Amino acid sequence: MADRGGFFTKTVQKRAGRAKEKLLQSLGKSDKTTDEIFDEYVNNFKKQEANANKLHKEIKNYVTCVRAMQQASKSLFDTLNESYEQDWVGYDQLYMKSQTVEMLWSDFNHKLSDQVLIPLNNYQNQFAEVRKRVDKRGRKLTDYDSCRHAYQSLVSNTKKRDEAKIAKAKEQLDDARRLYEVLNNELYDELPALYDSRIPFVISNLQTIFSAEAIFHQESTKVNSELSDIMEELAEENQKGTYNTRKIHPPSTALKGIDGIDEDADVAEPSSPTDNSETLRSSNKGESETRQYEEIDFKKGDDRGVKAFNVPDHNGDLTETGQQRDSQRYSSEEGSLDSKPDETDLKSNNVQNEAKRVEELYDIPVGATTENLPPGVLYRVRATYRYTAEDEDELSFEVGEVVQVIEYDDPEDQEGWLLGMRETNDQKGLFPANFTRPI
């Protein structure tokens, strides 16, 4: 307990003596030992420590950002792998490349942490120990100046010269000088060496950063180039229409009137077998039964017409002679000749009715020429804009090209679209009507 009390008292006396000496030096009443060379070493040390602290702060922030970028890259490629469909070209390659990118980020982060940040931490930690030794050297210098001033005061006092006090002051001065010189000599060797070590450290540290980053970016460039090639292949396949969704037009139902009868039945004119056959092909099951009944009536009428032109048999008991057969053949030929004008009129009426039905069904635009056209062609149009097909059933054409508009199954379902055939190569397909004008 007494030893602890004595140590505490001695420590208090040292601190009080140092405070008194610093006060006298600041007031200019006592001189201060200076060392300009050492002061320069200390200034260099402080500047080196400040630069190391700033470098450590920025590199630590850089490593943190690299880790954030690594996580962001992983999240991005996870989303791409989920969004990229399995039937698309390069699906497996995209997954492999994403794993490669993740590995590159992991290696880059590992190098920065182990080969850059950890050595920088060790480099920075040595400044704290050196700074403590510099501060201790300053305290020993203050003790030396205090002992030196006390010894000089006793020696210069000629009135009351106490040899015992002078000898004790001399001993304290020698001890203070010895402690100061030992520490000062160590720092004289250590501070310049530490200051000179900054260049090799910066070279090693920054070279590791730049080398790791160069390797990372080189490998990333290769992977990104391969990913770009995959996207190019996908673009080519998409341009070919490999992944396009085929347009399926819903079937149209016949528009029924109030009484449940097809409205087209009121307009149609069953005046000839041609009209009846067309009506049969476009009707439903119920209408088919009605048309069948009408066809039977028509056949009955035809039979009656044939009977009207047969030669009456005046003698049913006699066998038919050659003269009678010639007479019957002559009568039949006359009947056929008489019936031809009626059939011509029927065909003319059929053509007119068919043209009228086509115009009403397909809504032929005003100004379109419908005469002298090939069979099945409604009218002709000229392309006013270039159109590129987006589906297999569509038609491509250039500006000024002539397209023949032909009949198609469901006009109501093709609103705004026409079915046409190019005159240059007879290619058929759908195309938008507003890209052409009638001629």
C-alpha cells in the first residue's frame, strides 16, 4: 500500500514539474531544447499518418461499394434468369454466364479484402504506436529541461552552495539525459524508415488494386461480349418470327334476325342452281335442310321441263321404229335449242346477283375497278407504304407494288385487313387496308 502511495506521489510530482516547466517556457522565462531535424521527422510522420488514414477510409468505402455492386449484379442476373424463357435461344448459356459473373465479383471482392484492406489496416496501426513514442520523447525532453534548469540554478547560487543538492541534481540530470537520448536515438532511426516505407507500400497496395480490377474487367468484358452475342442470336430468331404468337381469329356466327332466320336468306335469290349451291356451302345445318328441300323442288321443275320437250307416244302398242327414233331425236334437239336462251338469261342473272352479293359482302371501296379481273379477284390495290409481315399468314410488299384483293372466309373477322396476292410472285397473305389505295 505504501509503494502504491509513493508511486502516485512521484507521478503527481513529475506532472507538476512538467506543467511548471512548460509554463515557464511559454512565458519565455526558461529556454527550451529544440531539434529542427527531429521536428521535420515529426511533421513528415504526421503528414504520412493523415494520408494513410484518408487512404484507408476511401479504400474501405471502395470495398463496401464493390460488395454492394456484387449483390446488385447477383440480383440482376437472378431476375434475368427468371425472365428469360426456357425455349429462347441461349437459355442455358445465360445461366452459366451469370454464374461466371458472380464468381468474378466474388474473386475481385476477396482480393480487395485480403490483399489490399488487411495490409492497409496493418500499415495504419503502426502509426498509433509511433505516435505514443513521439509523445513520450517530448515528455522526457521536458524532464531533461526541468532537471537542467534545476542543476543550473543550484550551481549558479554562490551564496548558499549545497554540494549535496548539487550532486543529487547532477544525478537526476544525467538520468533524464540518458532516458531522453535513448528514446530520441530510436526515433531518429524509426521515423525516417517509416516515412520512406510509404512508397513501397503505396506501390504494392495500389498495384494489387489495379491488377485485380484489370483482371476483373477483362474477364467481365469477355462474358459481356458473349452475353451480347446471345442477345444477337435471340434478335435474329425473333426477326424470323420464331417466337411470335400466331394470330387466331375467332369464328364468326351467322347474324340471326328477330324470327331466328338468317338475314342473308331474305336477300339471296334462289333463281339458279349456282345460287343454291353457294347458299348451301355458306349455310348452317338448319339452313342446309331448307336448301335441300328447295333443291328437290327445282329438280322436280326440271323434270317437268324435260317432259314438255319429249315427243308424245301416239302408238304405245307398236315397237319404236328408226323413223320414230329420228323424229324423237329431232324433237329433243329442237327443245334443247329452244331452252338455251333461257339458260343464258339465268347465267346472266347469276353473274349479276353474284357481283351484287360480293360487293355487299366484302364492302368494295368506291373507285375500285371490278371489271376484267381474274376469277376470284375482287379488285386491285396499290401499296402506298412499305409493309413487313409480322406473322406467317401476313403479306409483305413495297411501295407502289400492285396487290390483288381476293375473297376470304370471314370478312367480319378481318376488319381493317385484306387477303391479297402479289402480282409479282403470286404470294398470298393478309395485309392492312390502310397501307394501300384501290385502283
